[in-house]
Amino acid sequence: MGIEKTQEVIDLLEKNGQEHIIKFMQTLNDEERERLEDQILTIDFHQILELYDNTKKKFEIKESKIEAIQYFDKEKISSSKKSQLDSLGEKIITSQKYAVVTMAGGQGTRLEHTGPKGTFKLDVYGKGKYLFEILIDNLKEANKKYGVIIPWYIMTSKENYAETKNFLEKHSFFGYDKNHVILFQQGELPLIDKNGKLLIGKNKLIKLASDGNGGTFTSLRTSGALADMKERGIEWVFIGGVDNVLLKMADTTLLGLAIEQNVQIASKSIVKANPQEKVGVFCKMNGHPKVIEYTELPEKMAEEIDSNGELKYGESHIMCNLFTIEAIEKISKETLIYHQALKKNSYLDEYGKEINPQDANSYKFEAFIFDAFPLFDDIAILRGKREFDFAPVKNKEGVDSPRTAKELYEKFWN
């Protein structure tokens, strides 16, 4: 079997132009080679080489296909309408049909924090609070209000799974019922260099990277988390990031709006600070909801004003999304588009020597959560407010940094 497997791997590598790995395999002992062979047999070469081919194609947007999208401004909804929406949302939560997913696969690299991003401590009120702790506070408050325990699903990366689990256990889940906390892992894709060659990592395996937050849907299904949700009778799922300290994970107005509008997906937005702000914005493309990246929105359109004197394309996507369980199942079976990012990655060459490149040398492929929106005819968008809904911790200094998040958090809770 060993010889047959090795031959199968060699044939696969030759067929897909990866001869450097065949050479590298000659530097390995039997155990190392077997681990690498097992990994190679799990790689979808057709997919990865297709993604590589796409790096050579130019992406173009036809302006005529883009139109502004309808939204509801939370500030302008009448109090009677708001309580009507809230009661629709509350009914779902109190009948235990609501779950929350937190995407926590990132490391705190940009913050110069070692460890999973959720373990970063924000200096609030002098003693500080971890990002995970801030989210748990938000969930505990909702549980108390609605007399339930909301199931909480945390998506980690493969590399930070153990560390996240240990951290939460060490802190006794900050008082959250651990029977309602489920950790699952994000999918990964191989890194590929500018010539279409797979990279080998220091661990003598093909180098992989997380497949982006758009991989959440497939990961929910393949990990068994989706089946767990169905078993619990969940109908609506909120998906958000770990780093927004003002994230409202159980917003009954947003949930009620989605139910009233009879849609399968909903999202909260905030107004762009200015036409040039580097954020993705909601629009309709070819009649379907879409988030268009700031790099892809023509400048003329970014500056366009509507009849109310507001930006026509001014609704920013802030990773505050709601899906029916059916929507998640549907998306999980689709292949979303992948975006490429050229990054600098060290690797082992075919002789096992470590190479540390000076410049970006390899492509990382990621799907984004909003790439799933065009699979649906419509989306309910609730416009929130930056000072109430959006205080991300992304950069070490300046915009969206611990300092700005601390200020917004303390101001909101005082």
C-alpha cells in the first residue's frame, strides 16, 4: 500500500506541475513522507489551480448593473413600528430558535498581540476586559432579558483552536454555560506562489491558510455545528466578528425586520464616514444584493448623492449579519468566489532549505461572507449608528485601534 500510495501522490504532483514537491519528498524520513502524502491526497488541485489562473484575470465592473439598495434607518423608525419589530424578534429568541456564531480565527498580529484575537485585553475601566469577555457580557445580558441561554458557536482557525479552548476553559467561559458553547474550526486552502507552485512550510507539509470568513458556512456544515443547530431547533443565526466591542448579537429590531420583510438574510449597516472611506458598501448588482469593495466601486459612484442628500452607496457592511438556518445550508453547498491577496511567506525549497523572501511571493485565497448575498433575491438592511454599533479593534494605532474602541465602548456604557 505504501509504494502504491507514494506512486499515486507522485502521479498527482506531476500531473499538476508540482515536481518540486517530488524532489522535496526525497529529503524526508518515512514518517514525514507519509504525513505529507496523506495531506497531498486531500488537496483539490483542480480548485487551487483554477484559483491560481484567476490571479491573471482582470476583474471589471459594468457600472450599469449597479444600483442603490433599500435600507431602514433604525433612528427614523417610529416607536410603534420598532416595538412591533422587536416583538417579532423577541418571539424567536424566547422560543430558543436563535443562535450566535463568532468568527474568531484571527491572530492579533496587527495589534502585536500574541495569541488569538479574542484573547486581546482592551484597557477599559482601568482593569481591562478581553474581547471574548466583552462578547460574553453582551450574550449574558440578552439571556437575562429573554430568560434563555443562547447557543454560542465559536469558529477558530486550526492553529488557534487549542489556545482558544484553553483560554475559555481557564476563565470558566466568563460565567457562560459551557454546554451552550461549541467550538469548530475554519477551513483552509494551500498557499501558491506566483508560478503556481505550492509552498512547503517549516513543518514539512504544504503551507495552508484559512479560507476567509466566507468559509464559515461550509465549516458550520462539515464540522457538525449546523447539525447541532438543527437538533436544537434553531431557525435564525447571527454571524459576527470577534473584534467589534459594540456588536449587538441579539438585536431584536434587526431580527424582526428580517421576519417582517420575509427575507432569509439581513444585515446591519452604518453610514460611510466619507465617500473615500475604505469599506465595502451594500448595493444591488444584477438585481441581487451585494457588498462591493471600495477598490471596486468607481469614484464617480462613490461620490453620488441621492434625493435625501445622502451618499447613494453609503451603507457600510460591518460584519453584523443574520441568516435563516435554510440560508446557511444553501450557502454551505455553494462555491463562493475567492479573492486573492499577495502575501510574503517563508517556505522550504526542494532541498529542505528555508527561504525568507524579501517581497510578497505567494497568493492567499479567501472567500468573504458577503459573497453569499448574491445567492438571494433580497436582504433586509437596518442602518445603525457608528457610536452604538461599531467599535472594531483592528490596528495597533490610529483608526479602529484599541484607543478608539476603548473610547467608544466607555462612552456607550457610561
